[in-house]
Amino acid sequence: KLVLKGVRGGTPPPARMAPPMPMSPSLSLQGICIEICDPAVPVALDAAEALAKHLKTAPVAELAATFDFSLAPIFSRLGEPDIPVSLLESLLSALTPLLDRVDICLIADARARRVFPLVMERLLALLERKDVLVAEDVAVAILCCAETALRRWYPVCDRGVELVRLQLGFLTHMAVQLIDRGHRDLRVRCALILAAVADVEDN
């Protein structure tokens, strides 16, 4: 949208800022991220909730400088085939504000281009799990995170890559399949996904 606005209105898009130097996370953030990977579910659950709280309030510059450090344990655990639904929901509550609040202009171009396909790989795999779809609140959380990734990170990824096109198509397919199921929140979230797909494709 920024690019289109710049072209039509004659106003050049804002200059992209240089990415900040990687910052060593605080000891508390290090501990949280380590504990998320703990095999003991209660420990990992508490850590995921603590990380979600941190990511909702941390300064934007800090989010950018510690982006990979925060994303890595979430990405790793979301890939586990037997992850408990309770932990899954907490991880999603951390991932969504991370994707939503960080200033993409402060992330290196090469890294920013890879975020959408990496995140969607995990989210789409979760949407194929029957136990996840039964827990409709978790399905809503997945779609909420997917919408955030779509609106914020899809515009900066390599949209011509076949994998990205397949992911976008599969996300659309899942939203269409789920829109007639479940409670109102799930149907509304599916409709928002379809609207987001239409918006990014139109732009």
C-alpha cells in the first residue's frame, strides 16, 4: 500500500532505515527462551506466557534487535508433532505480537523476505491437525497469527516464489473450508483471512 500510495500521489515511500546491530537479549529474555524449549510442559508453558507478555510491551527497537532470538524457540516448538494444545495456544499468543509489533524496516531485507514462508510453514501444518481444529479457540489463534503474517510480512517476501504461492493458495483453501464450520469467532476469522488475501493480491 505504501508503494502504491507513493506512485499515485507523487510522494516517495519513506526511506528504509538501516537494521540495528544485533543486540544480546537480557538475561531474563534468554532464560525465558531457553525454558520454552524445556521438555517439561508446565515449564515451557509458563515461559511462553512470559514471552508473550514481554513481546506485547517491549520497545519496538528491542523487538527488532532480538527478533531472531525470540522467534527461534517459538518456531522450533511449533514444529513438534505432539505439542500439547495448551502450549500451542501460548506460543501463538507470543508469535502474533512479535510479528505485529516489530518494525519491519529495522529487519534486514534478506531476513524479512524469509519470515512469511517460514511462519506459514508452521501455521499451515497446524491447520491440518485434527486435534487442533477440534479446539476452535486454537484454530482462531492460528488464523489470527496467519492474518498478521499475511498483512505485514507477505508484501516484503518473494511473492513470485512457487512455495509462497502454494502457501497462499492453501491458506485460502483452509479458510474457505472452515468458514462454514464452528462458532462465530472462527467464521469471522476465516472471513478476515479471505479479505486479507484479496487485499494483498490486489496491491
